[in-house]
Amino acid sequence: MCFGPAENDLASSRETGGPSGRIGPPKAAFTLIELLVVISIIAILAAILLPVLNAAMQRAHSAGCMSNTRQIMVAWSMYADDNNNILAPNDYPYTTCYATATAQQQGEMKNWVVGTMEQNFDASGPLASKELTCQNTLLSPYLPNAALYHCPADLFINPASHAVDVRSYSMNSAVGTLWWTSFNGGPPLGSPVQGGWLTGTYNASQTTWQTYGKMSSIRQPAPSDLWVIMDENPYSINDGSLAVAAAAAPGATYLIDYPAGNHGDASGISFADGHSIIHKWQDGRTTSPENFIEHGMGSTTATHMNPDDPDCFYLAPLTSALRQ
């Protein structure tokens, strides 16, 4: 039997199950209830997995931070070995931008790390990174990678530069030597920093608390108990020095500069013997200086805003000791 074109199409449709080639009845779509069940399952899985993923990321950041601070401590120790036991300077002028200083000033500014996060030129960008590896950053021959000065968990955007600061770490203000010894009739090379904030109220000529200009001078506290490098809070970080009062008494404890809380209200800390830890802070005020101070203003307005902070009692004996 012969069929016309239309009849041929009809016959083909009957054999293949219809014009679309589908065999049997069309499949039903998801019902609203089924869709809601799938969404609920995904939400439950996300609620279970996200904390696990966040914890894993936090552990990775903590490991990276401790690796950075260990490498800084190795560089710090190597500098002392190569300079007759004298520690690197830790007395950079916190208001002076290294990038815009005169050639003479730049020649004089030698510090364990130059630049202040209070100045945009020093805080972010390629030029700021170059400062961390320039000849006046005295640890740079031993620490040529600028990225090691930045904690991987530090994601704070500086409101002045609108970028992440190139440096997250600062040094104990009781540790190191004076940067200005070689000019203006300064003290002899290797003279220790003054530790003006150790008393809790700034006193450039204080003699109550020890400061450490040579590796051999670190006896009390012992090297394993003297902190050297710490994550500094982005609201107080400026120069390379982090000031902590060594005096701690009930009713008279307060922070000068603030630790960071980049690791879940904890900070990376390294000690003079080279070991590093992540320390959990107990008081929320310790890592929340934005409630007390403006970014880049230091802690001058916050010195009495956090009395009896237990973290002050933890840090004080690790910062310095009374002179004998």
C-alpha cells in the first residue's frame, strides 16, 4: 500500500511514539513539595559542612601564620648572629612615611622593618611591598619574601588605603635597639630600646623595666617566655613596634597597642627561643579596639578603657621583667 507524505508522517509518528519520538506518557515534573525537600536537604548539609570547612580554613591560616612568625624569628636570630649579638633596631618613627622621606632620612631609617601602616604609601601596594625587602629593612637579607610579613588570616581592609595592609606583625617594644644611634649624637650602637610604654604611661626615660638590645641580655624572662613577634590589630598597627604594659595590677591594667584576633579571637605569637603559638584571648575588648580608638591613631585614647582585662595579666610577665 502506498501512502502520501502526510500519511507517511502519521505512520512514522505512530511507530516512534509521537512526533517528538517519545515512547510512552510524558514524565511528570518535580512537585513543589519534592523541590522543598531537596532544598531543605541541601540547607542541612550546608549547615553541617560550613563550620567544618571554616574550621579547616582557620587551622590552615593558623599554620601559615606560625610558619611566617617562625621564619621571622629565624631571620631575627641570624641578624644577631651576624652583628655581634646585637638585635635589630625596633624604633622606627611611627608617623614618618618611608616612601616619601628624603634620601638622607631614608639612609638613617634602619629598622627590623621600615614603614608605618598609618601611611598609605607604606601600608599597601607594590611600593609598600618593596619597602619590606629594601636594604633598610634589616631582616630583608634573611627574609626576602615580603609576603611573610602578612598573616594569611588578616583580611582587614584599611579604610585609608582601601586595601589590605602589607604587614600584620609587630615586635615587642621592649625588644631591639635604637635606630638613630649613628647620627645626631645618639647613644652607642646596640643601645637597647627605651620601652617607654612598659610602665603603662609613656615615659621615654623609664628604668623600671628591662629592655633587650642583645641576644645575651634575654635572661629574665627566659627566651622561651619572652614574646618577640605578634599579630597586631589593624586598628592600632602603625610602626613595627607593639607596646604592652609590663605592669599589671588590679584596677591598673590596660592595653597600649592591641593584639589581633585573626584566628577566631586568637593571635599568632612567637618567642625569643624561636617557638610560635596561636593564643586565644579571653576578653572581647582585647581584639575589639575599634570600640575605643580610630584606625591609625594608636591607643592614646584607650589606655583606661579596659581595666582588669585578663589578657593584660597574661601578656605582662611575657613582655619584660623588673630591673634587678
